[in-house]
Amino acid sequence: MSAACPAAHAQAADRLGLIRFVAPGVAAAGGAVLDVVAPPLAGQVLELPVAGDGSPCRDGRHGVVHYRCDDSLLFAVCCLDEDPAALPTPLQQATQAAYAALFDCLAANGYPHVLRVWNYLPQINLESHGSERYRQFNAGRQAAFAAAGRALSGAVPAACALGVGSGGLRIGLLAGRQPAQAVENPRQVSAYDYPPQYGAKSPTFARAGRFSVAGEPRLYVSGTAAIVGHRSLHIDDVIAQTRESIANLAAVVAAAGAPFTLAPLAYLVYLRDPADLPWVREQCRQQLGAQARLGFVQADVCRSELLVEIEACSLPAGVETWP
């Protein structure tokens, strides 16, 4: 196993971190920038900024983790290649090692609370070493949380996990000095309570997390798909899946409470098949409004039958993202 990210790169002074979705062949930025080879469906690069609290930032490195922090928040990036000889599986071992390194970084810098995590791994739906790779990832993640004495249910962070075509395991993590309030969806079984048919180890994430930075409320909604209860719905119907995903987003945002509403949020839409873009974009505009801020990238959703996944976040005034 080896670090897969390039050398540190100076970040812009006006943001804490950055997630860049890039087409194959686009040069990586490195440092506290999470570069993900998940092709944008318009242009070569799509950027999602991670906003800080407005105080001066400093850059650092802790082992294999690059990070950038301000007075309230820390954004960390860990990229690892899988060791083919690792046990019990290369991906499970890499995931556990990456999370252990991230948790060590948080402890060393005094930001103990994980607020939001972005996970990207190649071939997420592939069967290897006797199980699906997403299930291997979940086993490694849960093992790392348990080893660090962190909660496996309830007070867990918002997160997503998507499949990409190339590169090693890539994780971006936002942490704070104060905890987030985990938010669940009344239409869905909590992911950490999924029955064992979805894997021996359940996913360790909440449907959303809300917290305050310098008195300003913020919300991160996890990757959200057409799951009601614990079952995937509308198989092979991307339009119906999109509508169901947005119904779930609405339920989560309502559960998060004031001051959050759907309209001001920024949305990132992951599509398994880029050819579905016109229909999905139309549904998003109809359901979220013609002025909704929407970004689209190609990536594989964690269940092979799911065609679309949507995540959302609130951004402070003045922080720009896609139109």
C-alpha cells in the first residue's frame, strides 16, 4: 500500500478545501485538494468548495494525510493504493489504514469530530475476494471507527461512497472542534441498521449532518438514492429513481429543520450512465426549481441497481460553485 496523492499544492486563501471531479488525464492538484477521476458531464473539471470559518488557514501534512485547517474546521485528504497481498482483502485493509491515518491527524491537531466524509473507490460494485468491493470498504471503515473508539451508529458523520474508474482509494474528510447533529430520514432505515443481506458490516454514516460555524448553520446531506425503508426502488427507471431520490432529500432537509430548505442548497448528482443526463437534469429542474445549483458527474452508485445518487450542501454567502 502506498500514498496515491501527489505532492502538496498551495490552496487558495479563501477556502478550506476543495473536491475536484476531473476527466481522465487532467493533472492532479494535490495537497488538501481531493482529486477524483469522475468525469464531469460538462467540461473537464467540476469543483465543490469546502468552506471554512473565514479565519486564516494553515496547510500541513500528517503522515500520508494532507490537511488544511482554520480556527474551527479541518479538511483532510488521504489517498492510498491497495496492496494486492493485504488481508483480509486489499480494499478492506486500505480503507482501515486510511481512516486510521485520518483519525490520527484529527487527534494530533485537535479537531476530534468528523462532520462529513467523501469516499471514492475504483470498481465499487465488482465482486472480488469473495465479496462485493463496497462491502469490503464498509468492513474496513467500520473496523477503523471501532478501533478508534468512535460510534458505529447514532452520532456518525454524513458521507457518500461512489465508484470511480481509476485511481486508488480517495477520501476527503471535514472535521471540527464541535460535533455535528446527525440527521436521519423518516422514509429510510438508518444505514447503520441495514439488515445483513446488504453485508456483514453496515455502512457507518448518517443521512445528513448539521452544525454551526461562527454562528452560521450549515448542512451536509449524504449521497441519497431511491431507497425507501432499506429496499432499492424503481429498478431500470432512472426518471422514477431521480424523483424518489429528491423525495428522500426533501424528507432529510425537513428533518434537519430550520433554517434549511431545498432551494438554496447546492446539489451534486452522480449518474451511472451519462446518457441519462437529459432526463435526470429535467427532473431535478422540475422538482428543485429552475434556478437550482446542479453539478453532474459520472460515477457508480454503491448498489448496482441504482442509477442515480444526489447529495447536497449549504454554502456560506459568497462561496461560489457551479451555476
